[in-house]
Amino acid sequence: MAVTMERLESQAVIRLEGEFTLASASELKKLLLQGLASGNDLRLDLEHAEEIDVTAMQLLWATGREAARKGIGMAIQVSDAAATAAREAGFERFPGLTVEE
């Protein structure tokens, strides 16, 4: 599991690689909050995420709601595994979030 954030001029890019479960929720939450605090648009790259559990989905959903509330754009690029996990967990639509498959 690896979570990284790259701050660009107009957006913060958060990349997730590997498995994201309850064990990695704290690290993911920390970077999502930093991304929101930047005030820039967020781009989440989940193309290399192998497994995402409901805890991570809840964090992404809450981040989407907060981004929408603050007027921050948020886009997510997902792997097939991440898209399947989202559908199976009932997270087909995230508030304030554009999903790119």
C-alpha cells in the first residue's frame, strides 16, 4: 500500500497503489484532508489500486461531499478493481466527483 500526493499549480494529485483497507485508512484520510486544505482541485488516481474496502470508499465519499461543499473540483481515475469495489459497496455515485474509467 502506498499513498502519495503531488501538489501541482492548480491541483493536488493523490495516487493510491496496492490494497486500501482499514489498516491504511489513517494515512489516506491524512492526505485527503491535506488535499482539501490546499484549496486546489483534487485528482485521485486509483488506477493501481488492487483492493479498496468500504472504509476507503467512505473516506472518498466524504471527501467528495466536502469538496463539493467548498467548491473544489474532484476527479477520480479508477482501475477495474476500484470500480467494481465501488459498485459492490453501493458507491456508484460520489457527490461532487467525476469518475474517469
